[in-house]
Amino acid sequence: MAEFLSNLFSGLFRMPRIGLNSIIDILIIAFIIYKVIEWVRETRAWSLLKGLAVVIFIYGMSVLLGLDALQWIITNTLSVGLMVVVVIFQPEVRKALEQLGKGKLVTLFTNDEQENEKISLHTVDEIVSAAKKMSVARTGALMIVEQDVALGDLIDTGLPIDAAVSSQLLINIFEDKTPLHDGAVVICNNRIAAATCILPLTQKEVASELGTRHRAAIGASEVSDAYCVVVSEETGAVSIAKGGQIYRSLSEQEMRNMLTENKKPPKRKLVLWKGRRGNE
């Protein structure tokens, strides 16, 4: 114990050489740790992280007190547990990687000249018009509008349509007792890609008055950056889920503002690779 404390204090009071590289290294690590904690606190992994901190503390105490059996158990458990954690928290890991892939640094290597055309003003008007009419008629509806994250896995769960977006078609799809009214409509590149799509339900607690459509909308917005428009069958209220949050009882103008908030004037970007015909 005396030798351990001596080494500990000698290490604490030894002044290391700190240069510019060390400062940059510390800042990068601090930023990474901050972003990881910020992301983890919004997911189910937060409870796991707190439990892991307890295990690490127990392991440190076992090393300090020389508890060899406890060290062996914890070491072997953690080596297997890491694979289990990756499997259990696969949606969270996927979300983190998707957010990393949408970073500004990555966009320097891609040509995003058409990113603003994910949803046109005409498509927004048709969605808002359909939502308003279905709200008045108390027709339940769920419409998912794709953004940067592709929704091919959700489209595969439904019936392909590939039709132009129109309020009349959207209303007809969600008309009660019709074959396509159950499930979600996915809109990609200003086209109705599919109907009757099955969405993942959110696992977090939501208001008790929110039904399956709202839970599915929040769940879809958690695994993608899509806009999820919901019309309540009970109240007629229109809501939009985005980024795991739901914004309820929106007016027409509020809907239009949310659906167009990412539309910006086209601008030139640094594109490092365009291919042979990039300059034509």
C-alpha cells in the first residue's frame, strides 16, 4: 500500500512537458468525450454507462485491495459483455454513426447540389393541404418525408406506389376501410414511394393520450432525420415528429415552416471528386 501511494503521489506531482501537440490532443479528446456523453444521455445507453462506471469502480477497488478472484471475474465478463452491448444497443450505435456521417466534414467529399430538392414547395403544399382536410374529417394518417438518411428499409416493409405527391391521393390512401389506410406513407424525392409501411415504435415514455401512430412517428424520427407528419383520428390535431421529439397541434403555417426549415438557396461547395463528367 505504501509503495502504491508513493508511486501515485510521485506521478501526480511530476510536471509533464506540455507542448502545442499536447494541447491539441487534450482538446480533441475532451470534445470527443463531451459529444459521446451528450449523445448517450439522449439514449437508453445512459443507464448502461452509469452501470459500467460502477463496475469500473469495483474493479479499481479490487486492484487496490488485491482481490484476484473478483478481478478475474470482471475482466472476463467485460471481454464478452462488449459484444453483447453492441448487439443490444445496435439502434443507438447506428444512430451515432449516421449522425457522424451527416457531419459537415463529410459533406466536403460529396456533391450535395440536389440536397435541397428532397422536398419541394409543391410537395409541402400538398402534404399540408392533405393534413388539413384529414384533420377536419378526423382521418388518422401518418406520412414520413425522407431527408438525408435513406428510408429504404422502411419502404421495403410496405407496398410500392411510386406516384406523384398530391393531396387527393394522400387522402384516398388514408380513407378508412381502404386496403392502404393502415400503416405509414413514405415520401422520397417528391414521390410517394410506398404505403402501409411498418415503423419502429419509440421505447421512451410519451404522453398517455398519444397512440400508436404518434409512437411510430417518434420512433421513425429517432432512427432517421425524416419529418413524420401525424394526423390524430381522435382529435384531428396535426403533429410532426423530428429528431425524437414531437411537436403537437400545429397550424398550417407552423407545419409549412417546419417542413421547409432546411431549404436554403443553393450554393457551391468544395467537391473533391466529381467523376469524369463532373465539369460538363
